[in-house]
Amino acid sequence: MDWGAAAYRARRLIAARKRIVPEPRSLALIDFLAERGTVTAAELREHGPSDAAAILCHVTTAIHGRAHLPVANAWYRRDEAGTGYVVDPGFAVAWRGARACEGPTPAGHDPG
């Protein structure tokens, strides 16, 4: 999997779908996932249950198409207990790198 290209496609789709979920909120959630690597379902819900589901769906569509999340080589997966989410380390590195190239968020910009 070319995670750099996947991160680029995800970033473009988030920008295109900003009317569904505000772009800053989407970026904040994916940044959080990429930074942490593993999060619980409760931590994910803190970003808004419906927003979190939509954001995960947008990224999945950008990377894997409209099909369901693949079993192998998915950008994230459920943990073994089924209570959390684990981001593929390759995607996390590519996402953080792509976001670092964007520069800092403008002062006074509310992410959500």
C-alpha cells in the first residue's frame, strides 16, 4: 500500500466533504488517530459519534473505495477486543508527514 498516496487522497476528500463534517473537525480527528495510533471507542466518541463515523467513512472511501473496510492492509482496524481502533502505522506516518507540510493552523482558528 502506498500510504503517502492514501494520505493525500484522504486529505483531498476531507476538503471536498467539508460541508458534511467541518474540515477542521475532520482533520482534528484524523490527526488524533494518527498521533495516538490506538484509541478506545469512548475516545473516538468524544469527537462526536455521528461525526466520527462519517469521518472514518470518508477516509475509508478515499483510500479503499466505496467497499467495506478490507480485512488486510486497511488504514485502521478494530482491536482484538473490539473496543477500540488501531491505525496502520504506515498511514499514521504518512498522514503526520502530509499534515506537517501544511504548516500550523492559523491563530484563532477553532478546530471544531
